[in-house]
Amino acid sequence: MDSFILKVEKFIEIFIEYNGYVKVLEGLKNTLIIAVLGLLIGIVIGILIATVRVIPKYKILPRILNGICSVYVGLFRGAPMVVQLLVFYYVMLPLLDIHMTGVQVAILVFGLNSGAYISEIMRGGIQSVDSGQMEAGRAVGLSFGTTMMKIVIPQAVKNILPTMGNEFIALIKETSVVSFVGAADLYVAFNYIGSNSYEFMVPYLVMAIIYILLVLIISLLVKLLERSLGKSDRRN
Amino acid sequence: MIDVINLEKHFGNNKVLNGINVTIEKGDIMVVIGPSGSGKSTFLRCLNCMEDPTGGQIIFNGENIADMKVDINKHRQHMGMVFQHFNLFNNKTVLQNIMLAPVHVQCKNLRKAKRQNVLRKCANCFRKDKKELNEITTTKKQIIDTAKEKALSLLKSIGLEDKADVYPSTLSGGQKQRVAIVRALAMNPDVILFDEPTSALDPEMVGEVLDLMKKLANEGMTMVIVTHEMGFAREVANKVIFIDDGQILESGTPERFFGNPKNPRLKDFLSKVL
Ligand SMILES: Nc1ncnc2c1ncn2[C@@H]1O[C@H](COP(=O)(O)OP(=O)(O)OP(=O)(O)O)[C@@H](O)[C@H]1O
Ligand SMILES: [Mg+2]
């Protein structure tokens, strides 16, 4: 027990005096930026792909788009996130001769990757909306796109909100691998503290607690959002 | 108003409609009856191209809307539709349900007119004889205000003005269907299509919906109604058609239709439902 207290003291010393907290804040910031921007990019891509996939396919263009989208989804769901990060950073960027920081690459890859997952979630959400809603919109003379945007997608989003919350949580957790491409996230921060004190027990414990707290807070936010969107279901 | 010429519809190999010919005049109340699965809904849904006909023509206001090239959304704005399961927009309040389409369509037209004016103004700088600009007499706010006023007065006419701001999930079936009818009315349609509007209702709510439909009929609305309510057909319709095997086997005034049916299938059908 004494030795544990010693370790905690050591941790606090490095955390405060050797700028450990700066690294941790920086790591937290990067973790959140990657997850949030990744999610936003993912939502945009996801809605686009999901819409393409539910458009009636009489014409040739929707069919071609649909083909492209299924290849995209297959590709990004087929490989682990770490592999995608590594391929992007060490294969694509040099080949295309583009320079990007680790964080930028991480945001991009997280966005592209979550776009593939979100498109499937979104498609399920759109298909879960009663087809009568689309029919009613078309019957009053609204176009497919307008009915989709004003009637179907808002209901789909409400239906999939819990799943989207889980997707965001999954993204937060997956950010722990971005150090593979040199992005400084929470793991890098606590690893720095650990290496400076030759002591990893407390830093990794604190890291675990921070991740768990993050996830708890997000779950709570999703619940609140769900409740405020749920008003059209309530009888009053 | 609607001329249906040789209308055909098949789903894959399943031939559902096999050459339907019928004319719906302005002010007609046409009731469509027939056994389950005979193609009544398919016929009705072909009238506004919710199902694309696979053959024949549907001439509405002088244009063949079965042609894939026409702007079907334009025509649907003049054809209301009421569904068996109401299909109110769940994410919109009752008032928003009624206002949505009128406001959207008019605002879209307004934007289009404004856009055209900008282009014409530019082009006019290079023209000798200037082209006239679209007259813009309204604003977005006016459109919304008028639509709201109209929606509220429609709601009042069905006694639901106090429900304007609630969501559809809080309404009873009969209330939902009456709101759905009013939603169709808000577009000032030339004709309203009803697909079994009372079939999903509890018996005690059927009356309120039929009463509203009767009121519309008396006001001269053109209506095409698929229904199993024979009493209603007899009382309100001026034309009844019997569809089976994808064809109109008999049609006529309700007196002749119910009083002196000729087709054996119709006789058989009527003996079962009456
Ligand atoms: N979207 C569709 N795809 C394939 N087949 C369909 C489709 N819609 C209808 N059908 C078929 O067309 C036939 C007629 O259906 P329809 O719904 O028009 O009958 P109905 O007369 O309205 O029957 P009901 O009184 O039960 O409503 C049925 O055999 C049905 O299986
Ligand atoms: Mg039917």
C-alpha cells in the first residue's frame, strides 16, 4: 500500500511539475477532435451513401453510384482501423506526395471509416421509417429528395440516435491507436508520464478512468438528446 | 378530368390491371369496389402514378401523366390522396402536417420566379426589346401566414383547432384520418383519391370520417374512393365500378349497380358483402 501511495505521489509530481497535465490536456483535445470531427465527416458521408442506397434504381446513374458506395463500404469495413491508418499514412500519402500531420490523417481516416459504418446504420434507420411516410410526401407533390430531407431522415435520425451514440463511443475508444501515425492522444500523454517516472501503474490507471468518464458523459448526453427529440412520441 | 385509357399494370409476371378504361368527370364521386386482391388499390395508385403504369394512358387536365417525362410532382399537387393508414408525418405537428406541402411548393415557385428575374434582368441588358419580368406579389412570410390561416380554418371546420400543435401520435384514428383529409384539401386539389379510408378505424370512428367525406362530396369535390362501405357508396356515389381480374366488370349509377347487377361475379360479390 505504501508503495502505491509513493507511486501516486510520483505521478502527481510529474503530472504537475513536469508539464504532464499539458500533455494530458493536449492528448484529450486530440482524442476529442479526432472522434468528433471523424464522427461529423462520417455523418455527412453516411447520409450521402445511405441516400444513394435507398434511391429507387430504375435509372443507370443511381445504379453506378450504388455500386461505388457498396465498394466503399466493403473496403472500409473490411480492414481494422490501425491498418487503415498505417496504409493512409505510410502508403497513400507518400504515393500522392501529400503532407499531413498525424492528427489530420487520423481525422480523415476516422471520418472515412465511420462514414462506412454510419451509412449502414443510417440505411437501417431509413428503412425502419414506415414507407407510408415517403408515400404521403410524394402524394402531396413533394419530390423524393424533399420528402427524404424533411420527413424520412429526421425520423430515421431519431430512430438511430442510440446506435449513433454507440458509434461515437466506439470512435473515442478507437482513437487510442492513432499514436501509430504519430498523433499525440491520451495514450501518448500517459505514456510520456510513465516513461519519465519509470512507473506505468498509476498513469495507465488514470488513463482508464478518463476514458471511462468520457464514455459515461457521452452516454448521458446521448440520453438527453434522445429525450428532447422524443417529444413527437409522447402523448400529451 | 381524368381519362383512363387502356391502363395496364403488372408486377413482374403478375398482371394486376388488364386494360382499364374509365372517365372521371369534374364533381364525380366514383366508388371502386371489388374482392380483395383484385387490384383496386393498384388502380387508385396508378391514377397519381404512385405506381407507374406499365401500359395505357392517364390523361389528367389534358396531359398524359403516365408518361415518365412529365413532372409528376406538379400534377400530384392537384391530386390529393388519403391512405388507409393515414400516413400523417410523424415528426410534424398537426398544423405543420397541413402547412408543409403548400408552403414548400409556393416558396419553391417564389424562389424560381426570383431566380428567373435575376437572369432576365442580366439578359435584358443585352436585349433590344426587353423581356418582361415575373411579377412577384408575395413574400415568404405572406405565404406562411396565408397557409397557416387556411390550415387553422380547415382544422376548425373539422373541430380540431385545439389539436393544431400536438403530434399525430396523440390523436385517435378518426382524428388522424380527418387531419389527413384536411392535409389533402390544403393543396386545393382538383380531385382526391381515397384508398379504404375507414378500414383501419375502430367502428365508432368510421362515422366521423364518412361524414366529412359526405360534406366534401356535397361541396362538389371530385373524389375516387376505394371502400367496402356499401351504404356510403349507395348514398353518396354517382358512379360505382366493380373491378375483378384487373378489369372493370361492371359500372353504373348506384341505383342500377346495386339494384340490378348484371355480371355474375358482381352478383356473387354483392351477395357476400350486403
Ligand atoms: N408493390 C407490389 N409488388 C408486387 N405485387 C403487388 C404490389 N402491390 C400489389 N401487388 C399485387 O397486386 C395485386 C392487387 O393488389 P391490390 O393491393 O391492388 O389489391 P386490392 O384490390 O387493393 O386488395 P385489398 O382489398 O386487399 O386492398 C395483389 O395480387 C398483390 O399481390
Ligand atoms: Mg387495397
